[in-house]
Amino acid sequence: MNDELICIGCGAVLQDQDPKKSGYLPSSALTKARENEASDVYCQRCFRLRHYNEIMPVEQNNDDFLALLNSLSQQKALVVNVVDLFDFSNSLLSSLKRFVGDNDFILVGNKFDLFPKNTKQSKIKDWMRQEANRVGLYPKDIFLISAAKKLNLPELIDYLNQASKDRDVYFVGTTNVGKSTLINAIIDQMGDIQDLITTSRFPGTTLDKIEIPLDNGHYLVDTPGILSANQLASHLNVKDLDLISPKKPLKPATYQLLPGNTLFLGGLGRIDYLAGPSTSFTVYAARGLYLHRTKTANADAFYEKHVGELLVPPRGDENLPALSGQEFSPDTKSDLLFGGIGFVTVPAGCVVKAYTPDQIGLGIRRALI
Ligand code: GDP
């Protein structure tokens, strides 16, 4: 008996090894399907999509993703890059610029619910546009949304409805930006599409994409999430990821610092205050992150002793790269960025050294708040 079974929804080879990869089916179900020589088996993802209108994320390697992007430039499409506002530089897909071609491209900044209430949307959009331009991307429009809290979704859906009159809409993004949550929210708004769902993939490749048919004959297309080595998320275990992923609007925590002071953001971030007046630094991060102020002279020894215990996350046995730092001396009030963790607002005229594991997600921008 040929034991390679194919999902009739998406055509992926069924497997019971990796729930994140395409074609996954729990062992018991796969064994049963093999025993019955079944020919009408859905993988778990297609099953959920059909029965619960629910998209589950799939990871794919970057070569496959590039192949998918390549096909984009040969057709009329709207390309939607969903980005995580808390890990923006790592979720912006700069590789898109080669593939967007003449197609329209928009940026959707997700997790806006986490910003404090008084945040100016125009400031965030300006910053996103500048960053996109810097890597050669020119978004036609920018939306700030919360997929989970359904914030600003009607505006985005109106836009997509309009745009999809004469083309398909492709959603792209790195993993963990909330692309699945967003597509599920959109499906939810579209009502009952249970029987309409079809899934398909490019013939001759192992590529997955999920096509959600619209009334106007076009499709919303979900593409695999890209795992980026430059995302802290791909170095942390699920528990720690949960701890640093804020669920509620960020509550600023202010620390009065002098040169010679160091502030730890759990075991994942560190700021040394090198020069400037006595001043306050404001941390915007998840509440589960342990913040600790100490003297820079003792900071290395303190870290060695307490990482994984007091300074968490990381907890336990995660194989994180060592902390590595970069100096910044902003001439305007700025946010030091700790991608995936949060940001720290520092005043103009101070000199700091900021650290993350292998400098992942480290950056700076003009203060947003
Ligand atoms: P995907 O890998 O891009 O498909 O991302 P998911 O949809 O699986 O979401 C990744 C994580 O982000 C999950 O922990 C979600 O709960 C969280 N998330 C998604 N959307 C939002 C949002 O609008 N706000 C917040 N705070 N978290 C979100």
C-alpha cells in the first residue's frame, strides 16, 4: 500500500510530525485514514477552515516563499504586508520590493491595541512610511489595526472590498504578526462561507496558499508565514513568548537614571546609561517582563548570576544568542526599539548602549508618544 496520503483540500502530503507544517494530521487520525485507505481526508488546517472558518498559520521556508512572490509580479494583485507594530523592522518584508512590480502594495500595522490610548496614529503611520521607503517599499496606504480587538477593521475591509473588484488580494507576513487572526476576523465579517472555501496551491511546487473566494469572483489569498531568524520570537519557547507578548495596552514604567546606571528588561534587553543628566527613561513593555535597575559596573556579574532566575525571560534551557550592544546618542527624544519586547523612550542628548541577544530587533526611532 502506498502510505503517502494527500489532503483533498490543499493537496499537501499528510504527515503527523509537525503541526506547523502543511498537511498535518494528528497520528491517530492519520493511522485511521491509512487503515481505511481513505481518499477523502483533510489535513487539520483545511478541516478547521471548512468547519470552523478558521485559518491556522503554516510555516514555509524562504525559497518557497520567493517562488510564490515571483508569481505575484506576473498577475494583477493587491499585496498586503501585515506587520507587527512591536516588531516592525523584522516583520516588514523588504524582499517584496522586487516582486510587487506594478501592483499596489499596502501596509497593515497590527496590534495597535497595545499602544497607549493617547498615541497619535499619524505619527505611527509617518514612521512606518519612512521605514518602508528606506528599504525601497512605497505603500499606497497604511492601516493601523488590531485584528484581535477588531480595531479599525471596517476601514480596512472597505478598502479590500473596493480593491478586490478587479484583482486578488494577497496577504503576506512573517510568522507571529497576527496574519491568521486578521484573516479570521475578515472571514468572520464576511459571514457564512463554509461551503465556499476552497484551498489550492501552485501546481508543481510544495507551496501552500489558501484562497478564500469573494462574491465578486476574486480571492483573498493567505500565504505561508515566513519565519525570520531576526525575530526574537523564533528563539523563544512558547511560554516565554507568551510572557513578553503584551495582551493589554502598554502601561509606561518610568525609571530615574544617572550615567553609570543599567536597566535590564528581563534577560532579553539591557540599557547602559553612558552620559547625560539625571533623567527618566520610560519603558513600554509587557507587564510580565521583569525590569531591574543596577550599577553598570556590576551589571555583567549581575546578569551572569541572575539570568534565567530573576532576569526572566528567558527561563530554562533556551538557546539564546548572547546579549550584544550598540551605542546610540539621539539628538531628539527617541524610542530605543527592542523588537518583539517593546520600546524605551529616552530624552534628547543622552548617550546609551542598548543590548539584545545578538542585537536582534535593536533599533531607534523618533519618539512616538
Ligand atoms: P500569524 O503567525 O501571523 O498567523 O499570527 P497569529 O494570528 O497566530 O498571532 C500571533 C500572536 O499575536 C498570537 O499570540 C495572537 O494572539 C497575537 N495577536 C494577533 N493579533 C493581535 C492583536 O491585534 N493584538 C494583540 N495584542 N495581539 C495579537
